Amino acid sequence: MTDYGDATIDLLERTYARGASHALALIRHSAREYEPGRHDLDNPLTDEGREYARRLGMRLPKALMLRGYASPPQRCMETAELVLDSHRQGGGGVTRHRPVEALGVFYALDQRKMWKGMVDAGGLVAYLQSWFAGEVPSDAMMEPTLAANQVIRALTGKLDQPVAAQQLDLCVSHDITLHLVRDRLLGEAVDSSPVAYLDALVLFRLGDELRLASQRGSEVLLQEG
């Protein structure tokens, strides 16, 4: 089976082995359809994507209590639901999952302009490079550093909620969101490697330090406030 999610499992296992008791995985949804003429955010998971999500849930350490958040589009909500259900069926604990707007494409101030800009630029990577360079209209996209910090601020609020046991917050979002955080906070350029299905960044605390790690080996200490 395709190894979607394997690197995420490895990163999470390393994170908890370092002493973290509560971590948050900002993860791309599973494999989805690309139906021409359908609004992109309405494209659902494929059957293979559903299997990849279930496999990820089965492989998560069963000592973890799992809580889910997701971008509102159905493919993100379903990814979270399938991972949690599979984790529970394998003997792990779960609470619930719900939509969170901060995991969506809130940074697209005008979605029509964003999608058109991607087509005109020749694809996602070229458009994101222009966005990160400050070359897209300010009424189309939020300033990227501000947007990345907004994502982290929303996630940190969830990470700092008290928990009774080892916990993982699964936060399902989109490849654009992961590219945004990787570029602005981890220094991983958008053209350095793709964000595959079920790839993740992990936010966690070690003592008083708030850390953000990538499955590609980058890690930074984040400044709060």
C-alpha cells in the first residue's frame, strides 16, 4: 500500500519519545478527487483516500487519546472521522472531532481571485511562490506571515488545554496551509518538496518551550506573544 502517513507516524513517535505529553499534528487530508468543473473544496475523498486514513488511525500509538479538528470541507472532516474511528477500533481512546475555521482557507480573502491566480500562474507552486514574495493582490490573499502566525495561534490555544493523559490533537487542513507554515516558520521552500496526502507538521511543548517540527527534519523554537 502507498506509504501516505508513514512519515507522520514516525515524527509523532519521535515526538512522544522525547517526553511530550500532548502534541498537535497539522496534517493534510487524505487522497481526494479532482473532478473538472466542481468547486475544488467540494471534491471528496477517493475510496483509496479513505483506506489511507483508516490505516493511519490503526498505526497511531494506542496509548494516545485522540481528539480531532478539521477544515470545514467534507474531505477534511471525513479524514478526521476515519482516523479517529480506526484508532478507536484498534483500542485507542478518542473524544470527538469538529470543524474549525482556522484550519480552512481563511487566508484566501477572495477565493475566486485565488483560484484564477493559480491557473494564470501555471499551478499551485508558482502561485504560492508569488504569494510568499508579496506579488499577489492584497485583496486576494492575506499577508502570508500574518496568516501563518494566525494558524499557530489558533493551534496553540488547543495545545494548551489541560489533558488527563498522553494526547494527540489531529488537525486536518490543506496542502496550502502546510506549505504556508513550512515556508514562513520552518524555512522550507515551497518548491523543495511537495506536501503529500497525510503529511504533517507537529506542534508540541517540551517544558516551557513551544516547538514546531517537520517530518523533513526541520524544527524551530517558536516565540510566543
